[in-house]
Amino acid sequence: MTAADLVAEGRCWRDVAGEGPGVVLVHGTMDRSSSFGRIRKALSDLRVARYDRRGYARSLVLGPPEGFHQQVEDLVDVIGWMADGGPPPVVFGHSYGATVALATAAEVPERLAGVVAFEPPLPWMDWWPSGSAGAAAVASADDPEDAGERFMRRMVGDQRWERLPRRTREARRAEGPTLVAELAQLRPPNPPPFELTSIRVPVLAAHGT
């Protein structure tokens, strides 16, 4: 079954390459699996899977996730597809993808060997800053496409945004509804997606540029 067939069935687009111990890469908000190209080359001695999360890139047609639980379900689906009965993989998540990875570790620890979490947003925590790009995007929920553009401008800068091809800008704006939906799912009145103390697998947390 091809990745396109999986999308037609309502499952996220994904691919896998290499041989060896398994790693699954999970991208962040307003991003896509292709951003991991250089990382996957650096992990050429491993079996590496990546996927476009629901509502982004080649999974855009699936629309925003119905709830945060669907993010976990999608990652579990990719893990099962890649592992194919073999040992559980390590999951690397960037930004929102790291939050998804941590939640999955808390819910189904037997499916993961460990998590590498790079700058996961935890906006349900009391200490999380209220002026983040994600908070600004949720505040702009009345126009999700504009929210997507504002988020990207804040991330990459106005000049770089203006230099992007028109087709790329339109694609990112089309992902705005997913941006707004998934970031709102991490905030009250929704319950916290997981408790850090419930995670029982090895976790490496990282930050930086």
C-alpha cells in the first residue's frame, strides 16, 4: 500500500528509509516531514520513518485533528507501520511534535523505546509564557489562514516570508486551520494532554538553535 493509499484511507502520509534500529521523526506546528531531510541523512545507519501530521503538507486533505488524542493515534499508527512487529523505536519530536511524542510515551509506553523532545510546548503549565507565537495564533482564530501567516511571519521574519514563492505562502495559509485547532487543544478549557510524572520511558529534552 502506497503512502497516497494510506491518505485516502484517512491515515497520515509517511515514508521510511534505511536499516537498523528504528527512529520516528515528528515535525512541529506549520512544518512538514521534509524538514527532516538533513537529519535523516545523518541517521543513515538507522531505519528512519517520518510523516506529515494531520492537516499539513501531504496530509493536508485530512484536515485538522479532531482532538489531541488523534495526534497520539496517528503517531501510534506510524510506529506500528514502521516497526512491523519489531522492537519499538525511539521517537524524536520537534516543538509540537515533541509534545505529541511525550503524550504518546505517557499513554502507550510499550510502543516506544524512548523520546528525544526538542523544545516541546507545554502551554497548560502555569509557568508557560502567555506571549508565545502559539498563543498569538489561537487569539487570531477568527481568521485561521491569517493566523497561519502571522505565525510564519513571526517564526521566519517578514522579509523571508515575502521572498517565499506564492504557492508556498498559499500552502502555509491553508494550514492555518490546523495551526489554530492543534494549539487550542493544548490550552484550557481542554485538559492537559499528559502529566510529565506519568512518563516511564527514557526522555532526552533539548533546546537551542
